[in-house]
Amino acid sequence: MLKRSQIDTNNYLIKQLPKATAFLNEKLEVVYASDLWVKDFEFTNGKVIGQKISDLLKHISGDLQKDFKECLKGKIGSRIKECYPDKDNPKNWTEWINIPWYDEKENIIGIIVQTEVITKKINNDSNIERLQLLLQEKSSNANIGSWQYDADLNSLWWCDMTKQIHEIDANFIPKIETCFDFYKEGHSKNTISMAFFEASEKGLPWKEKLQIVTEKGNEKWIVTTGKPIYKDDKCIGLVGTFRDINEQVLTNKKTKENELLLRTLFDSLPLNVFVKDLDSRKILVNKAELNFLGLKNESEALGKTDFDFLNKKNALIGREEDIRVMENGIPMLKKETTNIKKDGTITSFLTSKIPLKAASGEITGLVGINLDISDIKNKEKELKNLIDVTSLQNKKLVNFAHIVSHNLRSHTANFSMLLEFLVSEKDEKEKENLVKMLVKASDHLLETMNNLNEVVVINTNVNLKKKNISLNKKIKSVEKNLSVFFKNKNAKIINTINDDVKINVIPAYLDSILMNLFTNAIMYKSPDRDPIITLGTTNENGYKILSINDNGLGIDLKKYGDKLFGMYKTFHDNADAKGIGLFLTKNQIEAMGGKITASSEVGKGTTFNLYFNEKN
Amino acid sequence: MRKINSIFIIDDDPITVFGIRKMLDTNVEFKTISTYGNGKLAIDGIKKVLNETKVIPEVIFLDINMPIMDGWQFLEEFIVLPIEEKVRINIVTSSIDPADYENFKHYNNKSHHLITFNTKPIKSTEIAAITIPAE
């Protein structure tokens, strides 16, 4: 009974043990078990005592079985981790410690087992391991290292990556006294020293982009961060990261340099370059284009269209071109365009428009390039003018050659004919007659020579300089010279020209021209009325135009128009007409860089318009 | 050689008119010679003849450069006159302008009359040959 009570007492005591404990006999049957043990293994109370451990636990590892055997032989077992499933968790872990159970006589009567559920701990451990791996992986991929400083021990720790960034051996042991020597002298070293001081003394964290010189002597850009760690309000150290950003900095720098280079190129191009979006709004313009638009800052041009700068018709044409290029995706190359700005200035461009495609291939706008060809265009115009003048001169020269040859030939033909007659003539009286005719022919030849000479002088005399003279003064002096002639014919001049009108002429030529035209107007007067000459001036395209209108016979220009200014052309039955006046007039006005035109109506009168070139 | 009824000389130069006339006097037999100072006077003369006596000239000596109406303008009007007979028209000019020769060819093709191109001076030895009336 006593024994029984002893067992009950033991049982009662063991039940309350704070650790999960069980007593097994030599047959590995449970003799005592703490409540915690029963609970940990989720055994049903009362069904534990006397049960074999192998029956209670569905699975016992070989290690544990071996340990039980060793234990029964008197050996203190080691810690054994056992895994068993339960209803909540497919992987439950317990740690077993087995020791031999001795009686009072030091006989081994069984095994005392102590177990602890370690599932949580195991899971935690593997989590930490995983996190560490992850961190390592991350730090090596991102080139981020870490470091720690323990203030109490005054010890500095660098992770492998931090060492790698410093290009230093993995066994290197950093020291707080020397670690700043890796920083580049000057700004970098000063900044990190200051940051470290501020962090340790005032608790301020830092993040700085600085340069180091590695063990191998390479300069590198890094980002270092540091943060104090506190324990009970006392700074016990610092932790931080260390990141290699050299490549990034260099790439950024390179990108910036490239951008600058591109911009410089873009702005220095002697071409107007711009980028437009789908609505033809400018989204990028270079200096040359800004200058053309008369703007100072790019921002003034951005978002605007041709309609803001060019006249409407021009802008419409431009917009149509834009749409065509952007819809078809076919560039428009080197098209000659004339651009009239709102202020009226005209610029000729060789325009190219090239569709702008996004990476996806979709057209997002266009690039425009304008080459200013105004100078070339002007040169072309000048050249054309020069060619026109030259071909006109040539035509005049050929014409003159024909005039000369024709007039000289007609006289020499007469000489030849008369001389032939004279040689074979017997009759003295007739001979005398022929000689008289020869003299007449000779006189005509001389006169012709004089006329032709006059024309040559007009066309070749470069010594006569143009002068700016008062037109009315000249008119009055010519009128005075002709006053007797005017009076006889009852002629008068109606002058509507202002006294301040001046013209740029060779005075002698103007004299001769006015004399000729006034005389003509009176000589070919209408028999029905007294001659009236009306004078007036107008301006047109750099010419001052003097118009001389008469109320005379008029002339059928359909019939005679092309001969009006020809040499020895006469059109009226007038014995005094020599057909030289208008021919000389035309030569004189052309020699002054001007021209002459005529309009006439038979029976009503004639108007001559004299174009005086104001420029040269 | 048969006697020519009527010859016209159309030229504004009195010496040329004198010369041709003198050569015709000695080399050719004719009934009448009429001279005109320009094309206008000549065409008026021919129109008058057509209306009245119907004796149209068989041979015409025609100058090109004349005032008021030149040789070409005369031809322009002459070839459209209702003249069935083939008239010989001798253009006599001192011009060496190729344009004048082109003009001559143009009228020669355009008209049923016989038109010839002669350069001044005309020799006495040539006058008879160019005064043979056209068939």
C-alpha cells in the first residue's frame, strides 16, 4: 500500500513538472508523464500510463531508438530532433533529451525523457537563414554593401560587398581610424569625416554621394549611408550601407555630355530644324529656327504652329504637307518653298519633312529641316537678269550690225551702179548728171555714217555720268529752245509734274530725248487741232515714269509697232521725216538703264512712257 | 524679145530708181514704167489700175525698206489681189539679214506669182534676164 501511495505521490509530483517529461521503464512503457508532455504530444489523458512509447508515437526515428538503447545501458543521451506530424501541422519538431533512470541502488530501471516543441524555433532559424541569403544576393546584385560600427568595442565591420567595392582582400579588417583614408582627398574625405562626427555626436543620419580611391588605386563614385543605433538612449554604434554607383554616375555624365553635344550640334546647324507633333505644334526648335521666327527663347515657340508665324495661305500649305507626311509615312525631301512671315518678309527654303516614329513604329510627328536658299535664289535672279541684259545687248548688237551693213551696202551699191554707168556713158551731159548723183550718194553715205556714229557713241560712252536733276528745269529749258517752233505751230505744253520731282539721268540724253519727242508731237499734229502736249510722272518698281502725251495723228501700232523705234523707219507722209529720232531716243534711254513704250490711237494721239531707272 | 506692157519700180531711193530705169531703157523693150516711193503708193496704184485700165504690171522691182509701207507689207496685200496673171516680182535689196531671205521664201511659197530675191547693185548685164515676164 505504501508502495502504491509512493507511486501516486510520484505521479502527482511528476504530473506538475514545468517541462514536458516522461518516465519510461525498461520495456519503454510510460510509467509517469507530466501533463505538459501529454499535452505537447496531444495524447488523451489516462491512456498514456502503461502504454509503450512506440505505440503512443506513430513514428520513432532510428536515432531515437538507438538513443533509448544507449540510455538503458547508462549513457546520457544527446539532443535529438524528431519530426512528427500532428493534425495542425504536417511538420512538428520536438527535441528529445534522454537520461538513464536509476533507483536508490543505482540500478537502471528506465529512461527519463524530456521533450520540447521546437517547431517555431526551427522555422525561425530557416527564415533567418533565408533572409541572410536574400540579403547577400541582393547586395551583390545591387552592389550594395553594409557596415557596422560598435562604439563600445571601437570595432568596424564590413560585409564582403563593401570590401569588394573597396577592391580589397576579403580578410581585410577595417579600422575606424583608417577607413576614411579610402575617401578622395578634399570634398569627399571632409564630408564623410563630418558626417561620421555628426552622427556619433548628434545622432544625425547621413546619405552622401562621394568618391573613394580603392585599394587598387581606382577612383569610384559611391553612396554611403550611416545611422546611429541606440540602446537605452545611448548611442552604441552605427550601421549603414555602401553602394557602388560609379557606372551609373559615369553613364549619367556620359548621357549628359551626349545630350549637350547633340544640343550644341542641333543649335549650331546652319539649318532650321524643328520637331512637330501630330497637330503640327512645334515641340522642339533649334537656334536657327528661333532666329527665323524672330524669337529669343525656345519656350516662346513651343506649342505654336505655322499659323502663329506665317501668313495664312503659307501656313495652310505647310499643314497640308505635314498631314501628308504623317499619314503616308513618306518623307518630303528638298522641296523648294517660299515662306512669307506675318511681317511680310519672304524667305526661300529647301524644305524636308521626315515622319517621326516612336519605338512602336507609330508615327508621332515629324522632323522638319529648312535650308535657307534665299541668297542662292537672289543670285539666280541676278544671274537671270544678267542673262536677260546680255541677250538683249546681243540682240541689239546683231540688229545694229544689220542696220550698219544694210545702210552702207545700199549706198555702196548705188556708187557701184552709178560708176558702171559713168564708165560706159558717152554723152557729156549725162556724165555730168551721173557725177552729181555720185556726190549726192556720197553725202547720204556721210550722213548715214554720222547717224550710225551717234548710235555707237550712245551705246559705248561710259564716261557720261548720271546726275540727279530737276525734271521741270530740263523741260523748261527744252521748251525755251523750241519756243519759236512751238509758237509757229500754236503748240502748248500742259505740265502736271511737281517742281520737286528729280530724276537720275545723263542730262544731254534727256535734252535730246525731250527735243525729239516734243518735235515729233508737233510735226505729226492733227490737221484738225492745235497740238497740246501733256506731261506727267508716276513711280513703278524702281522706275520713275515720264509720260508724254500728244493729241496728234496717232499711229497704228498693230501695223508699225515693231518698227516704231527702228532706224530709218518713217510712218507718215512727211518729207522731213528721217526715221532717226525715235531710234536715237530708244538707244539713249536704254543706255541709261531705262526703257520706252508707246501707246497710240489713230486720229487721237500718242503717249510715250519713258522709264527712268532710279538705281544706276 | 516681146515688148513688156507695164513695169513698176517701187523704191524710196531716187538713185536706185534712176539706175534701174536707165538699165531698162537700154536693155529692155517696154511700153510704160511707173515708179512709186513706197509700198502704200504702189498698192494704191495697182488697185487703181485693176479698177480702170486693167493693165496690170508684168514685172515689179520691189525694195524692202521703205517708209509707211515696206516691201513685205506690199506683198502681203498684193498677193491677195484678184490677179490671175502670173506677175514677176523682183525683190531688190541691200539687206543681208537672213530674216529677209526667210520672208522672201515665205511669200514665194504662198503666192502663184514669180518672186525672185536680188541683191543690190543690179548689173546692166543681169537686168534683161530678170525682166522676162513670167509665163
